[in-house]
Amino acid sequence: MICLNTRSKRTTAIAWLSKRGMRKEKIISILEDLKLRYGRKRLVLIWDGLPAHKAKIVQTFIRENASWLTVHRFPAYSPEFNPQEFMWSAVKRKDMGNYCPNGSTQLRTKVYRSLKNRKNKSSFLRGCLKASGLFIAKELGEG
């Protein structure tokens, strides 16, 4: 997840990995984590059409937390609008290219390390946001 503070223009990234895929229970756990992390700050979450995002329990959580959480969905089949896809592309090409782990634990460690290295690289994260076409340079504090 790429986070942008619209006032300070600061960016950061947060990642959650799951061995079994993103299921509705994991999505609820992530949303609760965001609630704890950001307290009373308003959040706008833009996400894809993952079936877990559409689950009744997730939709109920969103409705019950509408005072701080607003959710929008990317259009179907449009990864080019998703800034996170640009981040994963860099991770896969630069850090994971020609990498052959000895197991899932080693792979997980490498992915986390790669994401952690990019977590606070503002120019990289702003580049991902800008490449999506959802933000202009001025909104990102670049002009």
C-alpha cells in the first residue's frame, strides 16, 4: 500500500504478505491495523476488485467506519491505474530478477527487504503515484 499525506505530501509504503492469499478475514485485519495506525485521520483507500474486498463482512466494516474511511474501487481490468502495480513491477524486475530462493521463507524475506528498502523513498513512491495517472505533480508536492 502506498500512502500519501495530502497536507505534508509525505509518502510511505506499508505491506502485508499472506501465505494463503488475501481473504476477507485478512482484509478486516488490515483495515483494523490501518485504524490503529492512523487513528482519527481520514483515509481514502483505492483498491482493485479482489473478491475479498467485496465480501459482506468487509463492506459492513467499511460502512461502520465511514467516519474515517472512504473506499473507491479501480475500474475492472485496469492495473495501469494502480500505483501499487508500479511498485511491484520494480520489486520483481530489480530485486527479484534472476533470484532463486531455497524456499518460501527465503522468498518472503527477500520480498519484505525489497519493500522495506522502498518504504521511505519518496521520489520512488511519488513516481509510482504519478505513473498511475491518478495524481498530478502539484498534488504530490512537485510543482
